[in-house]
Amino acid sequence: MTEAVTSSHDAVKIGIVSISDRASTGVYEDKGLPALQDWLGRALHNPIQFEARLIPDEQATISATLIELVNAGCSLVLTTGGTGPALRDVTPEATLAVAHKEMPGFGEQMRQISLKFVPTAILSRQVAVIRDRSLIINLPGQPKAIAQTLEGLKDAEGATVVPGIFAAVPYCVDLIGGPYLETRDEVCKAFRPASAQRPARGA
């Protein structure tokens, strides 16, 4: 799906992958892809072309899908599902198998955010990696947890208490040669060093 608008912001292709045996076979409705698409649409000024995939918990299939999306030009690939300790949870292994570089800080921060809500956050095994010029991040499986880890935690006045991981995504994409991602501050304010910032532009 493509957001067909004229914009002064760089266009970006983003892969979104929901990994679930039951959702992929129609046993229940997938909620991961709509949650990802909704959050990214609210968070970014950039015109987004989504490459969406709904696949089962099969390690080879997951790895092949990630490679396909990277080769298709996705600067960012976000997965949801399959990151726990259950026998069928193999998303981290499939992601690491296609990695050129590991980015452990993303997983560490996601667990810190989730620990504010549930002690079982330590069971989550999300990883993030770079393959070629793409950043691949495993996210939690629940829509609420997806938003919390991407966006971070805010107090009653709207001030950030715990930064979300997406605050670091645009600069990481810069560093690997991707498009200049511009966030809406009210959703998630991206951080870049002053030397890496472009002059502010309208939405």
C-alpha cells in the first residue's frame, strides 16, 4: 500500500511482518500489521510504502521474508510476534541468521520499557540487526506493547519518562544510508546530533 501524496519529505519503504501460525492460517484475525501501519502512519511525516507480510512461525520462512524485504529496498523492517520462549518462537533466531551487524541496544530498551508493566518482560527475546542498508527490529506481539516500545512512556503532562526505541531509528537509518525519516514530535521525537539535522520543514 502506498501513501499517494506529494511531500517535501523523503519517501520510505517499510517492511512490516506479522509472525503467527494461527493468524497466518486464518484461525484468528491478525492485529499486528494494522497496529504497525497505524503507528508508523501517525509517527512519520514521510510518505510510506508498506510491504506487509503475514507468515507462520517457521524459521526458514521468516529469514527468507526478511531477505526479500531488504532486497526490495525496505530501509526499515519491523516484525511482530514469535519472540518469547515457547518452542515455536523463533523470530530472533531467524533475524540473527540474516544479520550483518547486531544492534543489541534496541532489545535492551524494549525490555526496560515492558518491565514497567509486567515482570515477564524478561522472557522477551527481541533483537535488532542491520542487513545491508536495512534496519530490522523485532517488536512484541501485542498492539499495546508495540506502541509502548516504539513510543516510550510519558507522564500525565505528556513529557517523556522513558524514551521509546523509535527515537533512535531515524539516525540509525541515516547512518546506514537510508532516507531521512522525520517524526511527529507529539508521537515520538527523534534524536539526531545537531550535525546530522536538516533544517525544519512543514508537514
